[in-house]
Amino acid sequence: MTSVPLHRARASLSWIIECAATYPVTLTRNGQAVAVVVSPSTVQRGQPITSDVRSAVRADLLHALYLLDAEH
């Protein structure tokens, strides 16, 4: 699962939805999870949703790449 701070989520909703099609995205406020965005198929299958620190770092890197790509 990927974690994204809420202030970044506001600016990147389309990116978050794209990511959620593949893996759950946790939205955080002040470092605390406040919501999880998942694909409808994840909910329908009843898959468990898990989180880890590597995913949070991955989210920061993916977000940075997304922002760089959006500039071009």
C-alpha cells in the first residue's frame, strides 16, 4: 500500500486514482492515516489492505516523478 499526505492528495487526485487501480493508497494527515483509496475490484474481492514504510517512500518517489512528468 502507498501512503500520500492529504495536502499532496488534493493536488494529485487523478494520479491517486490511477495508482489505486493497482494498489491501495493511504491518505494521511499529520502522519496519521485518514482514508484509503482502493479499486472497486479490491473491495469486491474482499482483499485485505496492508501498509508498510517502504510503500510510503515509494509513494513519495512516484509522486515526484508524476509531478516532473506533468511539467512537460
